[in-house]
Amino acid sequence: MKKVTKDILISNSKKISTALIISSSLLSGSAIAHSNNINISSDNCNIALQHTVRIQPNTIEIQTPNNQVMRIEQNGNLYINNKIVALNQQDQDSIEDYADNLREQLPQVATIALEGVKIAGVAITEVSNVFGLNNIDSMTELMDELSVEIHNQFYQDGTFVMSQQEFDSIENTFNESFENKMEEAMQSAVMDSIGSLLMALGSEMIGAGGDMNEFENRMQRMGEQIEEKVETQAKNLEQKAHTFCSSMKQLAKQEDQIQEFLPELKAYDLFAVNH
């Protein structure tokens, strides 16, 4: 029985950490670093973020790798390396609309990342409820630390920042080290709750009529129910990631349209659609 208990709990601890990694990989649409840009990639999305973008309450800046800066102010004024670009009213309206869309859409990537962490929290709660785990503080603290880390990577001194560095940092966050920490925290919670855990398992054994095969089947069904709850939310998160990707493609098209009448902005092309 001890072996069954250990195997079941270790299996579910791995499901928690794996669910977090899988769902949160969508935080950047499966962010994959490629040379000098970010690739936001999935089965239906392949967008490269080529520069660093900074969104402040009154301005948006796009900075190239060689430190050239395009700035859009709230009133629609456009600057390249601190020199104003002359615009007619129609051009200025187009620039304002582009800036508004950047301001509305880009922060969604941070929201997706943080929702991925919440999904892991759901899994932790479900496992602790099912198996009567009393001490899950180390796991919840790990989730809290992760949420703060993600938030601080995207929001820096009141500025939303989206760049290669932020994506690399978050990708490194969801690595094998984090999965190992989650598994260790789960096993620690198991050891701290061994009394209530054995009582819960004993109750399940009685419910199975003492039949070990039936007991294992009951435990398997419980694990599947937990996994189903996590997967339902992960699918919703995946849909948000696809929506985010679609909005990036629309922004890429908008950039192309603007560059038809402002060709000097091609050097600040934030998005590139890879075919």
C-alpha cells in the first residue's frame, strides 16, 4: 500500500508541474529564441518580435538592437531618435490607432503567463483536497514567487516591457529546475500530512471493498478527474494564446500599411510574420 501511495502522489505531483509548464508555455505562444528575435510559435502562429517595445502611460517606444528609437506620444506625435516626423492628420490618426492597439494587445502576454500559474494553483488545491494534504505552503509560496517574478519581468518601474530578454528569462523560469522544485514541494507536503493521507487512503480502500485492483482504479479515476479540471482551464488558456497570436498578425498588417506612407518606419518593424 505504501508503494501505491507513493506512486500515485508522485504521479500527481508531476502532473501539477507538467500542467504548469505546458499551459504556461503558451504565455509567449511557446516562446522560442532565434538569433536576434523572439518567435511566438504554435501550430497556427509564427510571429517574430524583432525589437524591444516599452509602453508607458503617455508614450510607446520601439528600440532596435542598435539602439535606434521610435517614439509615439499620446497625442499622435511621432519621433525618430528624438526628432519629430512631420505627419498630416490622416497619418497621425493611423499612428495613434497603431499605438492604441499596441497598448491594448501586448500586455495580454503577461496576463496569459499569470493565468498559467493560476492553473497550477488549481491543480495543487485539487490534489491537496483529494489526498488530505495539510501543508502545501511551500507549493503556494512557489506559485506566489513565480507570479511576482513574471509580473516584474514584464512591468518595470511602471513600464510594460516586451523584449528578447524578458522572453528568455521567462522561458528559463519554466525549466527542469522549477519542475524539480514542484515535485520536491509535493513530496514534502505528503510527508507532513502522512497521518491524514493514510486515513484518506484507508477510506478509499474501504470504499473499494478491500479489493486492491478496485482501489487502484478508484485512485486512477481521481487522478483523471484532477487532470480533467486542469486540462479544461489549460484549453481555455490555449485559446487566449491563439487569440493573442491573431492580434499580433493584425498588428503586423497594420505596420505594413503604415510603412506604405512612412517608409522610414520599416527599420522599426516590430512584428514579422514567418511563412
